[in-house]
Amino acid sequence: MIVSTNIAGRKGRAPRRPAGTTLWASIDVEWTKNYQIKNGNKPFCYSVIYAAIPCGTTTTNLADLPFSFTSVYLEDPEETAELLASANAAVRTAFASADRVTGHQFTSDLGVLTNASVTPLPDIAAARARWLDRRTDALADRRVIDTRYDTDHVLTCTSRRLVDVCAELNLDVTQPELRGTSMTALHHAYLERHSDEARERISVLNLRHSLSTALVALRATGHVSWNGTLNVNQMLATGLDGAFSWLGHRTFTDLL
């Protein structure tokens, strides 16, 4: 597997939590879709983003918000079991380290991981149980926040697709990776032609999903707000700090 991270130390760690902050973890999974076969959806990429938010504040200069990230992408479909074990460990670390864990339609990501595995994934099972019980707490205090289902109070749009939710909340999440192509085509380009650019496009897309989900959750719970439109691609360019060559591609830099 290909692992990219800016978290120091051994793989799978969470960042240190600065004093006086709340640590948020945001998780997103990408998978191939096959609805003709039971449990035919196969995960091939996931990411976790951590952001420490100062306690007791609702305004932050989010354009400069530092975040930590881990991105994992399989090199061969034969590595699926390894990816699943890695994702299970990442979920365990997130719940052990972060005050809040969020995802967009998080239950679907956890379900795909579960259904793709031939062995139990106990930490993902525990996360699914926490997702089911999340509404026993007030939204601002929830351990798990799902930005598809827990954001109606800040939205007027009917769609709950992440891109539409972000547009409603003035988050610019333009996706240059999918211009003239699709995620399925990009993934096939990587597997069949070993196109590193195709893989990096998906990895950055996946990280954008994680980062924008964290921002939506922070806004929905009243922990932060912003004025005007927040350019999430600029946040990625700054926070990923050259981790992917795609960040320097003209198609991407034109958005900054």
C-alpha cells in the first residue's frame, strides 16, 4: 500500500493534541461500485484528517487552519485485506485520540469496509454501533457526527450530496480531478497503466472529502464559522505541503 502522512512517528498514529483544543478526526473511504454482486463494493483508498480547534471559540481563521493527514491507497487489488486491516486500525486510533469523529454518510463507508472483509473488523463494528447511538447526545456534544444526516438545521438545499452541502455553506470544493473523467476511470488508469497522476488525483479528491466534511461538522455543531467563501483547495495546497505532485499541476493551481 502507498501511505502518505505528515504525522511524525510510526504509521497509524494520531497527532498530539495541543493544550486547550478539541481534536477532530474526519474519515472518508473511496470504493469501486458493483451493485450486481452482493457486497461487491471494494474499498481502495481512505484518508483521515485531524484538526485541533481552540476550545471556547466559534471564529477561527480557517484558511490557515493546520491539519494532520494520513492517506492510504492500495497498489494492487490483492492488498484489499491489508487495506481493510489498516482502515480498522485507523478507526481505532481516531476514536481513541479524537474528541469528535465525523464522516459524510459515515455509515456507508463503515458498511463497505465491513462487507468487503472476510474477517471481523472489531473497531469498525464498534464505530458503527457508536454511529447508531450518536443521537442520544446533543449535536454539539456528539462523539460521532454524520454530515449527511446531522446538518438539516444549517441547510436549505434538498440535496445532501457533500458537494451540494458544501456549496450551501460557502465552501469552494471544486473537483478538478474529475474534469473530463470519473473516479472509476482514474482508478483503472492507475491499476492498468500505473499512472501515478491518476492515483494522486483520487488521493487528493479523497482528502478534500475528509477536510470538507470536518469543516461542515464544525459549522453544524457551532464550533466555528466563516465569512464569505472558504477555498478548500487552497487549504489543501497549504496543508498537504507538496505531498502530492498533483498539487503543482496547472489544473489544480488555477483554482488557488
